[in-house]
Amino acid sequence: MELRHLRYFIAVAEEGSLTLAAEKRLHTTQPSLSRQIRDLEYEVGVELMSRSVHGIELTAAGKAFLDHARLALTQAEAATAAARRAAQPAKPTFAMGFLTGQEVNWLARATSILRDDLPNIEIRVSSDHSITLADDLQRGKFDIAFLRLEPRPDLEFKLVTKEPLVVILPGDHPLAGHEAIDPRDLTGETYIGISNVPHVLRAAIDDYLKRSGIKITPNLEIDNYAMAISLVASTRGVALLPASAENFLPRSVVSRPLKGETPTIDLAVGYHKANTSPILKTFLSRIDDLTTPSRKPGRDR
């Protein structure tokens, strides 16, 4: 029994016609196909198909044989693909992690640094909380990560940009009519705060509010942009978030800059000191090609 016999049998079974299977699927003649099916039935030892003026119908044996025939073909194709992969030299992998939201701004620029090497390497990308990215860098899961300055003795950081903090609020909120918002105006509003998970961001926001002489008790605390923006929309509250959160704003939510000295939070490329990857070395040698994205003072969606 040959694989072609299985292919012929499956084609006839699915088309319900020797003629259609021969012409549409197999590009052979109907007499030749009939002969192949008879050879298969002889090999199996039972009748697999019944022929009538209404076309081809599978016998009980044929129905049982069909499932196994499909599985055998699938396994044969998988074996072929595996053999071809094994015959090719494995491409080196470069794994990049992104603080959720930052991939929108930095993925294209990060890959452009490696454009000369892209045909010869495999790039893997994922996103997560900054603290998780730092842990994964330590474990060797990533070669580089765009994250906050997480204190780790075995990680190195190269500053990429100082990301401004902005006010996120409903588009029809009274404060949305301001070109820039005085932080004191946030007092008394439903305030969506940051939990301890993104601890670097929380510390930056708390420090800014303290320097501004403002004490605000959060009504709710969250650990990701999506939840913060959702709560802003549903509670008509306000939040302080990095400008990269603007990439996720629905039409009903807008951002506005803060009046006075603009508070910022650092975004860096982190990597493990012991990583000897030549791709990482190339990336770091060209890291100055990463430029701070330009942004407008507030964004409507």
C-alpha cells in the first residue's frame, strides 16, 4: 500500500465521485483512478466503496478506513516537514520582551536595528509587566527587554527615553477641555491608582504627587493600562499613566499633559551581563539608532 493510494481514496470519498475526484482533485483519468481504488481494496482485502448510478458511497469498512487514512497522511506529512527542518541549520534566536504597551512604539525600531541579520535569525517577541520582564531576563528567557529600571545586580540597563506621565480621563469630562491639567485639579476626582505590581511606576507617580503637595487616595488600584482605561471610562474617573497608554485609548477617553514641570518615568533596554550572544552585541552597538518618539501634548481618540 502506498501513500498515493490513500490520497486517491480520500479524494474519492470526499468528492463522492470517481470522475470529479479524477478531474478536480487528482488530475488523472477516471479509468486510472478506478484501477488504483481496486488495487487498494485488493490490498486491504475488503470492499471500501459501493458504486451506483448515484455516485460513490463508502461501505462500513470504507468509513472506518477513511479516518485512519487521513491520520496516516497527516503523520506522513508531519514526518516530511520534521525531516526537512532537521536538514536545515537551526537559526539563532533573539528574544525580545516589552513592557505591555511599549511594543507599539519600539518593536519596529528594535527590529530595524537588526535588519541586516533578520534573514538569518529568528525573533521572538512577548510582553508583560516590567518586574516580570526583569525576572525573565535573569533566567535567560529574553536577550533584551524594554522595561523600567528594575534593580537587579546582574542586569545592565541603557536608557531609551524618559516617558512623560499624562492624565487619562473621559472625553466629556470638564477637565478634558483644558490644554493642560493642573495636578491640584485631580483632588476630589474619582482617582484610579496604580497597584504595587508595577512598583516603579507607582513610585514615580507617588513621588510626583508628593512633590506637587497633593494627597490623593485612590478609589481603585490596578496593575495594567487596559484595566485603568476601562475604569476611567466606566467610573468617569481619572488616572495618571505613562504616555504609551495613549496607544490603547478608546474614542471615549482622552489624554492631557500636566501643567508645570512634566513628570517622567524612565524606559530602558535591559539585558543580562553574562549574555554573550553576538546578536545582542550587534543590537547594543546600534542602540543609539533608537530615538525618542515625538508626541503631541495630549491626545484625543
